[in-house]
Amino acid sequence: MDTSNTPLNVNIGGIRMRNPVMTASGTFGYGSEYADFVDLNRLGAVVVKGVTSVPWPGNPMDRIMETPSGMLNAIGLQNVGVDGFISEKLPYLRDFDVPVIVNVCGKTVEEYLIVVEKLNEADGVAGIELNISCPNLDCGGMSFGVDATLAYQLVKEVRAKTHLPLLVKLSPNVTDITVIARAIEDAGADALSAINTLLGMAINAKTRQPELANITGGLSGPAIKPVALRLVWEVYKTVSIPIVGMGGIMNATDALEFFIAGASAVAIGTANFVNPKASIEVVKGIQTYLEKANMSSIKTLIGSLKVDT
């Protein structure tokens, strides 16, 4: 991969990327599903769907539905497991000149560590993104990401077990996201992904039943962008490590707003379902903006929000 200094070149926690646009975990499969529509080599990074210590079947149907300006999903992190990923999915991605970041999930600290230790030995993995929204079974099902102490302990243990760049995906379903962000930075994370989906639900008024079999699910898409922007801005003012902004980015203008709020890179999620080429279009749009604004680097835009003091 060309790592020369270009206007779009960024370094996210040790992962050198040709541009600051990556795919959001869970919306791009394992990469091969979109290869007919997107030249993976033109992306900043590919973030694959969550991987666990053993295959997970996911939640029962129905588990996805459209909502006003977005969608709800309760897939339940269905995946082939870390061994299946390494043997069946990763070889395909090695043929591309693009960093591969693996989203890692688990229900106990031990499950996370199993996955991370196996990925350490896998050729072609550029970094790890911890999904800390999983329920910690050792603590009665409380998600790691909603408690600063749990988040710190998990990230600290994972950090000790891997040399790979470590990103941690923040949950927005908390009282104060900055407390969690600081704890994760202190534990040794190299970067933060902000944000994961907001918890929501939908009800069928005729049947008086939930639309999703799981009852609740993760809300994503344009509806959550104002929340995501606010949280990225708050986290940017709190930590010194890079932030990957995500949440309702549908086009280049949306992405630019995240950079101005403090993101060093962005991830395209729900937009992939509407327009499979959305990520590449965002890359082009960012480049055009920099040229028109006579900016030599995307870094100039990061955290450039003008606020009266």
C-alpha cells in the first residue's frame, strides 16, 4: 500500500491508511459481499463484522426493519467464529492492498482474549476493534461499554495480549461517554470508534407486538447523526487518541461534519445498504472539498469547529 504523504493519508492508532474512510462493522460483511460494487483497494480500511470465539447463530427472525431516517437491527452478532474467519474469510482479503480491522466480540473477558490471541497469529490483520457493547455474563449481563471499570479492565487485559493496534467502539447508551472514553484511553487503547448504535424498538400497533423478535435493537442511519456528532465532539475534547466517527454518515458532507467535530477518520455503515458505493463516493467528495478549500491535508480539518468563547 502506498503510504506516502497525501492530502487524504491518515494514521489511526498505528494503522496507516491511504484515506480516512473505512467501513463500519456489521454493515460490510467480510468484504467479499461488496467486492462487485466497491474496489476494496480504494478504501482506507475494511472493518469486518464481529468475530467471536465460537460461531454465533444470531437472534431469531424478524431481526431487521426500516425506520424513519434509519433502521433497527437485532442480528445478534451472527458470525462464523474466529477459526472460521481465519480459514474461510481472511484469505480472500489478503489479496487486497487495504488494512483489515477485525471487530471482536465476547460475553466474558476470556472469550475476547481467545479471539485476540488467535488474531495475533493471523497474517493479514492490521488491527482490532473491540465491541464493548456485548453483555458481560460474569456481571449479570451488564455491557462492558456502560461501566468505566468494566471497560477499563477489559481493554487493559486485551492490551496486554496483543501487539496489534487496538480500537475500542464506544456505546452511546451511557450517561457520560467521556468517562468511558477516558478509562479506555488510560487502559491503553490506540483509538476510539464513536459511536455504536442507539438502543431502540418498534411496535406494531395492530398486533400490539414488537416488530423485532428480540424486542429491542440497534438504531442506525441518519436519525442518529446529530447524537453521534455531539458525542464525537465531546470525546474529542476529552482524549488525545484518534477517533473514528460514525453514525448516520450518508455522503461526503456528513463525513466532513465528523472531521470538523474531531474525528480523524470516518466509517460508513447503514449507507452501504442504500448505496453499495457510498464509501467510495465519500472518499471522492472529501477530496473535492479539500481541493476547493485549498487544504493540503485532511488533518487541517480535524477538530476545526468554530465555537464562540
